[in-house]
Amino acid sequence: MKRTPTTTERGLGWEHQKRRKAAVAAFVPGTPCAYCGEPMWNVRQLDLDHVLPRAAGGARGPVRLVHRACNRAEGFNAAVRARGGSPETKTNSEEW
């Protein structure tokens, strides 16, 4: 079974944790999600999103809180696009 990298190995170590803590402290319940526009309420269900993806050099750039599900879906869609497909046409044979 493939081992899941730690948050530090994925570039989400101490610096990322400090940035998320600061974003949560400034969070205003009901703020709309940048992806879906729906209000955000529970900070446990929020991810710290890099406005410019880390893969594109945005590791130290601006960040925002977004719904965890929206952030994960956007990451999946970006991976599909990077492989030359479109999110709507993903086949079951692709491994994720």
C-alpha cells in the first residue's frame, strides 16, 4: 500500500500551520467560499487555499480559507487538466 506523505513532506509544514491559524483567527462566520459562493461556518471543515497554486510557485503567496470539499475538488480538477483532460470527461480507468 502506498504511504501518504506527511503534511511537511507535501510542503504544508509549520509555516502553513501558522498561516492557517492566523486565517482562522481572522475568520468571520458566514464569509462566502471563493469557489462556490456559499457561506462558510465551521472552521474544522475549511482548508487554507493558496490563491496561486503551490505547483505554480504560490507556496508563499496569498492564501484564503475555503470549504474543504471545494478546495479538494479544485485540486482534482487541476490535476485532470494538467494531464490533458477535462474534469467532466474523467474516466474510471484513471488512477487517483
